[in-house]
Amino acid sequence: MPGVRQKRSLPYSCEQMFDLVADVDRYSEFLPWVIATRVRSDDSAVMTADLVVGFKAIREKFTSRVEKQRPHRITVHYVDGPMRDLDNSWTFRPRDDGGCEVDFLVDFTFRNSVFEALAGQYFDRAFRKMVTAFEARADHLYGSNSSSAQSVA
């Protein structure tokens, strides 16, 4: 299964980054290709949500089960959609200076292995762009301090 891993050292707290990632309802405001979201159920530990993603004329719906362990971890399990599998996790580790290290990992498998070979490179870039979008959203919400944000991948 192809995977993408990104680590970032950010000046924001684990709680702030956790809240940003857990706020699925707002994804269409800042994530590229996310057209719509619908949270089916949500409590402090588990959320079930749909994401509609699109590019040009292509539209696909993904349903995921999101396990939340505030403020240190969010794990997303693929339930239904156009792929065979799509799981990701976010881990937030506090730093001594009040910021946190964010570790994002996504693994995905297409239903069609030929399509996976062709589109895998594109998905790698797309997921990296999404991580950057989360970082930009944090800057917008919590105040830009890009000089202390570093990629550690």
C-alpha cells in the first residue's frame, strides 16, 4: 500500500492542532479538492463523516470513521468510497517551547492496481499539498509564525 508521511514542527499547541484537524465541517473552507463535508455522528471519541472531493468533472464521496484521542492523536479509518483502502493518522507531540510536532501518515490502495501505478505519484503530491493547507489554516486561525514552522520529514 503506498503511503505518504509528513512531519512538521509548528508553533501551535497540540490542542490547537487537534481542534483544527478534528473540525471536519470546515475542511471545504481550506482544503484543496474538498467540495463538501457531512458529519453523520460525532462525540468526544468517535466521528463518522463524509467528504466529497472533486477535480474538474470528477466527484467522489468518501466515508470515514474518525477516532479521537484529544489532544494527541486522530486516526481515520476508511469505511466506503472509490478506493480499496485509505487510512490516515495524525499524532501531536508537545514541544518544550509550547508548540508541537505534527506527524501525518496516510496509506492508500486503489481498487485498480493499474490506476494505482498511474495515479500514485499524483496522490503523493496531493496529500503533501493537503498537509501544507492544514499548516496555512493554523497560521490563519492562530497567528502566522512561519519562521518557527519547520518540516522535519
